[in-house]
Amino acid sequence: MIEKAPTRPADAVTVTGVDKVFSTGKGEVRALDGIDMTVSAGEFVSLIGPSGCGKSTLLRLIADLDEPTVGEIRVFGKAARRARVDQDYGIAFQQAALLPWRTVEDNIALPLELHKVGAAERRARVAELIELVGLGDFGEKYPDQLSGGMQQRVAIARALAEKPNLLLMDEPFGALDEMTREYLQTELLRISAETRAAVVFVTHSIPEAVYLSDRVVVMSPRPGRIDGIVPMQLGSPSSRSDDIREDAAYFEMITAVREVLHGGAPIPKGVETR
């Protein structure tokens, strides 16, 4: 069965005092230093910062793909490992990583098969997800018959297969052209609104972070620290449309994030600094 419990702690993710140090042939590399961050249930939070600042490392720690050197990560009140075992989150990367010998339907069904979900329930869930991501006519197609944007929609559907309460996304639109990227940003807002899942989203794009997020977490160059957390004053992400990209408030939020990211400018009002 893939039904989730109806009640859960208020916070989707709690990161407390997290450091991450990697050992290399040339010594230790401190990737993250003193990270404290909370993501509420249903909230969309983007991580942004220069290359090498530890955004993806932090996402991997939340996903229990690696362990912090110091500190603690909780996902819906559980240890990150327990949350992974309980399938409390889905994850999508920059590359869709679809299995080329499996159809769209079969790629989406893979997590359900691995967790022994019955055939009838599996078919119903896959049909629901294909409609959710707008691929109703492509269920029997193979990955090499799809565009890059369509492949990413399949990857998102697969990440949502087990109805996670949290979606972790590492630059999922980074390799796409601008038109496809903007379209999928709007689709992601629709999907996150319909599923009510919290989202932690890694990106290098300030406009993308602003358009998608409730809050934008700005990280410093290595060792990664949180320089500021910028609340987006654009209304709920679920109510946004492409029209907001022409709104003065949208450009104000881009400027606010840029000023924290690049430093040296007055910190905008409402920004939480660290």
C-alpha cells in the first residue's frame, strides 16, 4: 500500500548545526558549516548560491544519500534514514535517469514495483501520475522518443509515485532550453499545489528560485553557510502564473535575492540574515 498517514509533524525538514567535511588526498574539505534550516510542510524552498557552495551536498544529506559530519537532520520528525526507508520523500535530479528499455508507464511504476505494490493499484497510480504531469498520450513511449522536458516530467512523476510528503529536486530543469524551463516551472507549481508536498529545490537561477518559492535560502561560497533567507512577497506559489514574470514585485524579489547573494549591498527588509 502507498497511502500515507494523514497526520505528521509541522516541519517537513529540520537541519540543525550541520557541518559536512570530505576527506580527500589533499586533506579535508569543509563543504558545509553550521547549517540551520527549517522547511514547513507544504512549503516550497529553493537553495541558491555559487557553484561549490554545498547546495547539492545539503540536498543529499536531507535525502540520506550521505551523512553529516556534525549535526542532525530530521524529516517529518524522523531521522533522515528512517524517512528514506518510509518513502517520505521523492527525489529528482538534473538528468532524468530513465531506464531506456522501459516505457513511460513502466519507468513511473518502478518504485511501486520495488515496494511490492499490487498490480491493480500500481496501474491506477501510474495512470493518475501520467495525467498529473500531462503525458496522457505518451504512456507507451520509450525515453528516446521523448523531448528533454518530457523526460523530466516522467522523472517528476516517478518521484511522486509513492505519494511522498516531500520532493527533493537538484537542478531538474538546468539542462533545458529557456522556453521549456519556464513551462515546467509553471507545471511544477501546479503539481506541488495538487500534491501538497513540500519541495526543496536546488538551482543556480535567481529568477527560477523567485518564481517557484515561498522562501529562497542564499548560501555562501565554500564552506557553505546560509547568508540569508529571503521570503518571497508574491503571494502563494500556487496562485502564480507566467504573468507574474512581468510584475514589478517579481523584479524586486530578484533584486533582493541578488543583493544577499552578491553581498556588499544593504540587506533588503524582511530578509533573515545569519
